[in-house]
Amino acid sequence: MANGTHCEAKNCWHGGYHGVNIRMNIVLVTGGFDPLHSGHIAYIRAAKELGDYLAVGLNSDAWLERKKGRAFMSWLDRHDVLDEMSSVDWVFEFDDSDGTAIDAIRKVKDRFPNHTIIFANGGDRTAKNI
């Protein structure tokens, strides 16, 4: 949601995993996922295999309007579908007004400062819009 209060991690932890202080690999993917299709599912599953915890930065409706002309599904509907995937641990919103994933990366780094962050960018990302 707009204030971020709706989007909580299913297996939320900060210093360690379920109270154990160990270093984890946090994988981040970003995208509009509108509508979610088999290619997205394969991307998400492959990303999860890269680490221990999968964070999904979900692009805004405004970003989709700029990219495709309109959003097919609302942000909340896309969030809810992704959140039900067993591979996904956390779905969150980020500021994508500049067309990059920088804010998503920053949010994950802030939330998991003692862990390794892996950005598994999809086919729509280039060096100019990461």
C-alpha cells in the first residue's frame, strides 16, 4: 500500500534467521508482474535458488502506466498474488519514479544490513535502469 504498512515479510527477520545470527543470501527481484505469467514464475523460482530469502520489489501502478500505458492489475492485486507464491518471502513497494531499482536495493540493504544482497535483475533491466 502507499504507506507500506500492508506489506510485511512472511518470514521477517533482521539480524539472523529465526533468532539465529548467521549470514544469509538475500535475493532481490523487481518488476511489474502485470499480469503474472509463466515467464515471471520461472524467473522468481530461479532467483529463489540463488539464495536463502527472496524479496520482490513490486513496481507501482504509475510505473506500469509509464511503461505500458496502464496497469492491468492493481498494485494490491499483484502484491497479493506474489505474496501467495511459496518462493516469495517478502513483497514490498519502492520509489520507482526515476525508472530504476535503486530504492528497492536500498530498502533491502537497510532491512538486511548484515547479509549478502544478490540483485537478480530480469530481462527488462539494463545498466542504465538498475
